[in-house]
Amino acid sequence: MYPSMLFPGKQPKGAELGGFEARFQLRWWSPWSWWLVGRRVRNADLIVLPWVTPFHALPLRVLLAAARGVPAVAIVHNPDPHESMPFARSALRLFLRRCSGALVHADVLAERLLEITSVERVEVTPHPPNLAIEPSALPSRPPLRLLMAGFVREYKGADLAIDAVVEARQQGIEVSLTVAGDFWEPVEKYRAQVEARDAAAFVELRPGYLGDEMLLDLLREHHALIAPYRAASVSGVVPLALAAGRPVVATPVGGLVESVSHGVSGVLATRVDATALADAIVCLNRDVERLASSGPRYAGDWTELAEALLRLLGKPVSRP
């Protein structure tokens, strides 16, 4: 769905999606494919479309035009794109005019959506975990093992995590950090930072696409997830970590404040910088076993999300 210049990471194929029978029919460069998929879903009761980036505004509008009035709702992951894009708000408004409503994963995102669009119906449900995972025992320590996983992009703050771990160690905490996933910036930038901070002994960079099993193994091998975002909507990795029984250290931005319950399922830093993150790591180190075993692992599930979509459509909801 993206040209490589917008999506430098690996784009997984059907065999890598856990056995789901997905049809890869849409092509970003083929308006004919947008129209054909829209025609294919004309007999649907509901079209559910994810909104991640304004790049998809035109394909989604063509698809909906071809669907000829089939009701549609949007799951809006990012009311504002992570990187500045021209006409981003106008594209979102145009798209939502064809939808019966929108679903978001945090109250702060609902407020933003209502602020910048004229959408009338918005539902909020927490982001469910995308993989089936059960809590597992924490590994032995020291060191306290922190994991940052997923796309490594500037706004996600991997550099802040590296500096924070260095500062935490200067406070006497035995802690290590693994940064794993597709790097959207040159990995050499982070390797240079690790070398400059003399951190090679306790910071590991693992560039490359993370398959499902690899991600689950990494969660089992670490004590906690770190989400050092400079800005955020919500995170798909955070609910996975919580479902795995792993607390989260996060910055107080976007929907992370709602996803991580401070002192229950993790620790929220007081601000977005390495020193505040280091202080949060110190707090986590004192209490990681309790945080891993207490409190809700995640607040949302897929049934709740499905019910919210039906409410946006105006359908009655009844559980079996």
C-alpha cells in the first residue's frame, strides 16, 4: 500500500501474517485496483477502513465510490500524521464525509478528531493486542532488561531510550536495552550514539523485520517495554507487552497516558527527556515484579471494538 520512499521497512506477505487468508489486491499505484476492490464489496453490510496516513485518502475515496453506498466506518489511528504532510486535515475531512463515524483508541484522539473534522459519531475503545499472548514468568535479573520494539522512527525516541539507560546506570541501576525492528533512519546513527556513550556492553541494536514469533520471544526475554515517544497517538506494541505480563515505561504523550496506568501497569515519566525516563527506569527497577503481576493487562478486546463499530453503524448490539 506504500511506495518504498514512504515505507522503508519490510512489507510482509500473506504467508507471514499468521495464516490469515488475506487478499493482497490493492496497489497504491493502480487506481483500477481501488475500483475493483470497491466493486467486490458492494454486497457487504459494512466496510471498515483504517486511516493511518493521508497518502491513502484518494484510494479509499475511490474504493468507497465504487462500493455505491455501502455503509463505512473508519478506524482512525492518527488524526494527525506523524510527519508533516500537505493537506492532511483536508484529506481526513474529505474521507470522513463518506463514513458513518470513526473509532479511535484514546480519548485524546477523539478530542483531536472532533477538533479538526466535522465527524458527528466517534467511539473510543482501547487498542486490543494484535497477537494471542499469555503472561509468562519474568527472566532472572540483574540486569533489568528493557525492550523497544517495532518501527524505529525519529518520533519514537530510540535515542532518548539509549541516553536514559546510560543515565540510569550512572545512578547504580544494572539495566540493559534492546532496540529491535525496522529502522526508518540509518542504523549507523544509533550505532554512533551507542559508541559515543560507551554503551555497547548494555545496548543492543537488532535491525530487521520482526515476525510474530520473534516479537513474542523478545517480550518473554525482557522484563519491561520502553516507549520513549516524543509524540504519539497510541502504540500497538504496548497492549502486547501488557498482555504478556510486561510493565511499560513510557513518556506522557498522546494516548500512552491512557494506555499505561502509572504505578499499576507501568511507570510514566514526568516529561519527555532522557533524565525523566532514567528516573522512571529507576522506579521500575524497584517495583518491576509487582508491576508485572498486578493490575489489568489491557483494557480493550476485539469484541468491544466490534461492538463499537456496530454502534457507529447504528446497529443494535447483543452478545450471545
